[in-house]
Amino acid sequence: MAEYMPTTGYCFIRKILWYPVMVVIQCPHCSLEVELDDGVSGLFDCPHCGEEFEWGEIDEENDGSSTERKHNDGHGERLLETIGNDSQSSNVILIHEHKFSRGGKSLGEIIPLVFGVLFLLFPLGIALFALITYPPIGLCFGIFAIPFVLFGGAMVKGPIDTFFNPQPEEEVVQKYWFDKRKNFVAIIQEVYDVVEDEEYAPKLLKSFYLAKTDEIKVLTEPPSEGAMTPGSSRICIWDPNSREETYIVTNLEWFSWSERKIACEKAKEYSKIMRIQFTGVGDKSEAWNMDVANPDGKFFFVTRGGPGSMY
């Protein structure tokens, strides 16, 4: 016996079975029949056309309808465990992988080392020469050289540590997972030690629920004059109501300056997957919430946010 019932946007047949009770609905995209357990609700993928559709009542607490971000209730740790066991729900999908190497001796450290040495030796050399030839002027040059020496010292510290005390050479993969039913993002890091040939246990780097007001945004930084920095583009999840130092919830993916159009197309894909608005392109400087980061309006200088950074 079957009972046909009209619904808004869907036509379904309720099968009366002893066990289990199933619901057969028509996919709104391809119109083919899809079987679901009775009483379930949420987002599902059609087994025929692969398109996503919504069925039943969505849990309003987790549907991203709140302007306030829901407090992390341990769902990230649960996802880490289920993903590690390869037993995650079909609603949990991998949306991005960021691979990079770290540790060891890097030739890329030579450039900051050279510039740091120049910042150290050039002003000190002038100050020393002036001090020998005309001490009053040499003293003035010595005072003038102090900020250059501090800046140069900071530049050479990292490269020197890398060469004389290198960190273990590792291959790193940061995986960005999205729970479509919970509107939840989890970033999980996997690390492989190249020298020891050992893979460490996955680690949860960051996890959070999306809020209704969250946005997908592309931030750009043009190349500096003289091409000292190459410039970049990045896709981020943006919280316009943030009470933190930055409006960026997390960076999703990095591109070069010349790949701005590609970044925008990819941002639209993220927007569709996460069902949050893509609000276009902005400058990197817009990321800082100055009411929190610099409430006194003083001189503000930051270097955070390189290609390997999540923030």
C-alpha cells in the first residue's frame, strides 16, 4: 500500500514497511527517485546526478542563520576522529588542501640574510668612519644607525638559526573540511618527517561554525615598488561583525598577484559550497579591525599574513 502526498517542490511516496521505514522522494534536479530514511533531514547528494538538495527541517541552531557565531562544542575534535578513521559522514567534504615543506636548510633564506647584513654593516661602517675622522659627526651617525642595526639584526636572526640550527625537514598538508549539514569548518594538519620517515598523528588546527553574516572575500596585495615583494591574492572567510583584531576568520587559499581573476572564480565556488555570499575584492589593509587592533589611532605596522599563514 502506498500513499501519495503533495509537498512544496517535491513529490514523494511514503512506503509502509515493517523495518526500516523509508521515504522515496524525487530529486528536484533530475526528477529521479531517491530513497532516504524516514525522519531524516538536512542536505543530501543525489546518487543519480550528484547535485545537492535539501530535505526536511534544517536544525536552525546549526544552519548558519545566526549572526552570532555558535560556540565550538567539540564538533571539530569529533570530526578529527571520524576523518582519521575514514568514517566521516557524506555531508563532510574536503574543500581544499594546502601542501608545503618546512624545516631543513633553505636557500630562500639567503636573500633576507644578505639584506640584513647590508642593513647592519652599511650604517655601522659610515658611523665608524665618521667617528674616526670627526667624532661629533660620528656620534650623530651612530645614533642614526641604531634603528637600521635593530632592523638588520632581526632580518639575519631567522636565516642564521635556519643554517646553524635547522628544524626537522617536514612535508605538511593542511586539509580544509566542511560539514555541509552543520555549516562547520575544520582545518586538519598532517605532518610527515622526511628524515625519520615517520608520519605524525593528524592535528586539529582550527574549527568553527559559520555565522549567517559570514562572507567569502578576495584580498589582494599589489607588488611593492622595485618588486621587493611579489604581491598576492587570497580567498578568506570574512566576518564583518568581528570583535577580534581582524575581520578574517581564516584564509582558505592563496594565489599570486597575477592570478586575481582565478582567485575570484575559485571564491565563487567556495561561496556556492558554503552557501555564504561572495562580496568581491578588497585590499589587504581592510582586513584589520582598527577599532580593536589600533583603538588609539597610533602608527600601525604589521608583517603577519604570509603565504604559509592561516591568518
